Amino acid sequence: MFYVIVFAVVGIALVAIVLRRSDRPRTTVDPAPHHHTGAENASHTEHGSPERKERKRRRAQSQHDRRKRH
């Protein structure tokens, strides 16, 4: 008898979850096409700028530190 009650509660909970999800408005896909240049992850700072040089210096330093640890 215990299992019947447990499965009934689980079944009711699952039905409630499914009904609740179906009531939510669906996310709409933006119909406007987006232009992809192929450089989506590229930095927007210009070549040779101080910010790029600083990032490059920090990256090289951390790579050097990682090599030193081994």
C-alpha cells in the first residue's frame, strides 16, 4: 500500500511539472539574420595597443610561472 501512495504522489508531481512547463511562453528565435565575420572571439582592441601588450605580457608571465612549477 505504501508503494501505491508513493508512486501516485510521484506521478501527480510529474504531471504537474509537465503541465507547468507547457504553460510557459516559448522563447522565440530572433528572425533577423546576424552577420558573422568568423572572428567572433577576437579582441576588439587594435593591434599594438597598450592593452594588448599588457595582456600578452601577463599571459607570457603566467605561462612561464606554470612551466617553472613542474
